[in-house]
Amino acid sequence: MASASSSSSSFFDIEPLDGGEACLSGHAMDACSLCRKPLTRNCDIFMYRGNTPFCSEECRDHQMEMDEAAVRISVTNARERAARNEQRHRLDAGSVAVTANVPVLS
């Protein structure tokens, strides 16, 4: 009986379904997520947020900066909305409702 160490393949060797033709996984890892430069098997791939590939540190850093800017804008917008709502609430609470009977023509 041959041992696992002497066999030519091991339990952990995984063959790609496409025979190794695609770079990583057909569609998700075939191009940089920012500049769309094709990614090849012999190039470094820089990952961000789990499974987003980039062709260079520059592209990845640029995406990270854009994401941080979007978060800052979102936080600023939320603070402005909260301030407007608070101001509106103060105005509503400070005003006294006046009702009057207004004749309506029919």
C-alpha cells in the first residue's frame, strides 16, 4: 500500500475545473476592479475587502481613498439630516397651534 507522501498527488492538490486556463475564477478575478487592466497568473494581485482584486497597490489605495471619502460624505450627510430634524423638532415643539373657524363656501 503506497503512502500519501509517496504518491504523485496529494489530498490537498486541487485541479481547476477549467484545466488551469483561467487566471483565478473566470469572471471575478480576471481584471482590476478599478482600471480594468487584465490580471494574469504571473502578476501580483492586491486584494481589498475580501475578494476585490487590483492590479497594483496604487489602484487598491485609490479605491480605499474613494471608499473613505464616501464614508465621510455619508457621515456628514447623516449629521446634517439629524441637525435639520432636531431643528424642525424644536420649532414644532415651540410653536403653539392656533385653530380658527374658517367659513367654507359650498
